[in-house]
Amino acid sequence: MKKLPITAALLGLMTLSLGSCQVAGEIFKTGIWLGVVLVILVIFLIFYFLNKGKGNT
């Protein structure tokens, strides 16, 4: 329960220090990079398991 006031304080500080459009832009930039990393990870895992399956036969 202690974590909630800290999170609320940080959120309030961000709201006061940054414009709303800038906050939204930063959130979308983070989301895009997270998506890119996840797609690369999934592609890597697909190739890994396909190659692992071919090596056993």
C-alpha cells in the first residue's frame, strides 16, 4: 500500500512538469520501442525453435 502514494506523487510531478501532449508522446515512444523489442524477440524464438527441431531429426 505504501507504493501507491509514491506512484501518485510521481504521476502528479510528471503532470505538472510536462505538458499533456509531451506525456502522451513519451508514452507512445516507449510503447513503440517495447513493441519492436517484443517482435524481434518473438522472431528470434521462432527461428530458434525451428532450427532446434531440424537439428534433432
